[in-house]
Amino acid sequence: MEPTSSVTTNSASGAAASWYVRTVIFYVVLAMITLVWFIPSFTIGLLLPLKARNFFVMGIPCRAAIFALRWICGVRYEVEGKENIPHDGRGYVLLSKHQSTWETFFLPTLITPHVQVVKKELFYLPLFGWMLNLIHPIFIDRSKRTGAMKQVLTQGADRLESGIHVLVFPEGTRVPPGKRKTFSKGGAMLASKSGADVIAIAHNSGEYWPNNSWVKRPGTIHVVISPAFPSADLTSAQLAEQTENWINEQTDRISTVSFNGELVQNDTSGKRF
């Protein structure tokens, strides 16, 4: 009889090999989605008003990507707090936990229309970056903090006034599960200066779309949407503190990886997709 330890090892190796193959298939499908949707984005998409273009250019292919991820890699999701998603036509500042690339695909399917504050390097990604540019995101140079902040405040206020939500990842980079990074105050400052309320978003995507590996792991990502934090009642410092505490508390509650006390100091985003 084969030893139990050997059977367990073989089973684990087989599962890892399956994840690898499924991930390869997923990326092939993702590339096909991008290629197929590129031409409609630059023809039909350009003719649409900005809000409708937002969903057409990013919302539809992102839905296809999330669907493919579920059925190919077994990565599902559950959303708590759907009743808190705004539908009143106003622009909100969305402050989200950032653990992986998953949320950049998922959030355009959940809260629309919105634009992201993103690093300028994404503009140069073939096809994807060009499509992203069609919805007028806020590209920033993270090496120039003062200039980046001015861009966020100026362009962000313009989007909010148009009824378009602005998504900010206040950690500024992808932070692995079990770790934290001090939040930047930019999103809270934008909310305070523009008078927009804040919606906070917590999740544990990094447990299934890990930042330190391109292989996806099957499981259910939990997402929590907060009630609105009213900017009129709080200073930007208070708003930043309350939303950071809420996101960290909710992330700890839904995660299988406990916070280990480590604070990330540098950019951990790496080059993995």
C-alpha cells in the first residue's frame, strides 16, 4: 500500500499542476477577450457619451474576464453590502483595499461608472492601456508626489462633478494578505475638497489571485461594501482614519490569513499580472 504521505504529496502536486494549466488557459482567453473587444472600443465606444462608454469599453470585457476566471480557474466571489452601492447619480470617491489585479477587473462590473487613479505606466500596455485611456482615467506619475496629488484633486473633482465615481487605492500598491500599508490621504482629500461622500471597499482577493505568483487558486473572494462616509461631517484626516480603520477591520474579518503585524514600506506591486 502506498504511504499516506506519498498520496497526499501526489494529490497536492496534481492540484498545483491543474491550477497551472487552468491559469494558462485563462490568460489565453483573457488575451482573446482584449483582442476581440479592441475594435468595438475604438469604433462604437468613441461615439458614446463618457458614462455609456465607461461601461461599454471596460464594463463588458471585465465582466467577460470575471466570468472566465470563475469557470476556468474556479475563482468565485461574494459581495456583502450591495445595498450600499450608490445609484443616486452623484459621484462618490471609492477607496478600496488593493491586493491583486483582480479588483481592477471586478470593480468596473460592480460600481459604475467609475474611473481609476492609476500609474501612468499602464497607459503604455498594448491594447489594454489604450482601451483604458478611452474612459479618461486619472494617470499619475507616482515619482512626483506633489504633481500627482494636484492631478488627483483637479481631475478627480471634474469626474465627480460629472457623476462619475473615482476609484482610489490608498495603499498605492498591491499589499499581500496578512500585511498592511499606511494609506495615503489623497482620496480623503479629494472627497473633502469636492464635497463627495466616500464608499470603502474591503476584500481578500490576494488569497486567490496572489501578487507573488501568476497562478490562480480556486476559492471564493469576499467583498464588503461600506455605507457612505459623509465628507461634510469630517475633516480629511478624520475621513482618512475612519475609512482606513474600516477597511483593515473588514479585511481582517473576512480573510483566512491573519494580519501578522508587518507594515509594508515599499512598492510591492512587482510585474506579475
